[in-house]
Amino acid sequence: MNLENFYIVATDPEEPTLQVNISGPYLTQQAAQADLEAAIDEAAELDPSARIYQYRICKPVSYTHLTLP
């Protein structure tokens, strides 16, 4: 996953910790925005409850600074 790219991420409003990259990578935020509606439609074809999910366009989080006990 390239930290410079953008992804469309779906979040279940009943389970906010459940987040899934449903589309991407995109080189620009504008490209992701242009594909957002189609990505939601495709997700809903697989899971009709996807219509109630919350969607956002974001870059991935870097875990390079994660310290384990």
C-alpha cells in the first residue's frame, strides 16, 4: 500500500472499528471522488447493507512508528 495514494474506505456505522478499503489506489483525491459513486454501487451489489456504510477518501495510515510491548 503506497502512502501517497488515496483509497475509498467504508466504515460500518454500527461497528466503527470495522473499516475496509473498497477501492483504490488512486493517484489523486479527485480521481477517487470521481469513482466514489461507482465504488459504493459495486459494494452494494455484494452486500446490500453497504448502502448504510459511511464512506471517505483517505490516505493509508503509516504504522512505521508503532511500538509493541
